Amino acid sequence: MARSCACKTCGKTIRPKAKEMSLGSAVRIHYWREHPEIMRGKPARKIKTRAKTA
Ligand SMILES: [Zn+2]
């Protein structure tokens, strides 16, 4: 399982901070912090993440 991915919006690398945190949770936290307008504006739309092979 990939442990990091690139944000589709800003291109930043997202990594879960805690071992028990899933990548999906880390992406959601990133979006709420960096792109709240996207989280609020498109609630029905799923955020797609691109797994990174590093
Ligand atoms: Zn971002």
C-alpha cells in the first residue's frame, strides 16, 4: 500500500503523519486545511488521489 500521494490540486506530497492514519484520512485533512473551498463546494464529488511510487 502506498504511503504517500500527490495532491491533485496543489501537487504537494501528502503523507499520513501517524502510522495508524490512512492515506485517505491524510488527504482529507490536507484538503480541509489547504483547500476548504473544494471540500465545501463539492461534497458529492470524491477526491481522487494518485499513488506515488517513490
Ligand atoms: Zn493540496
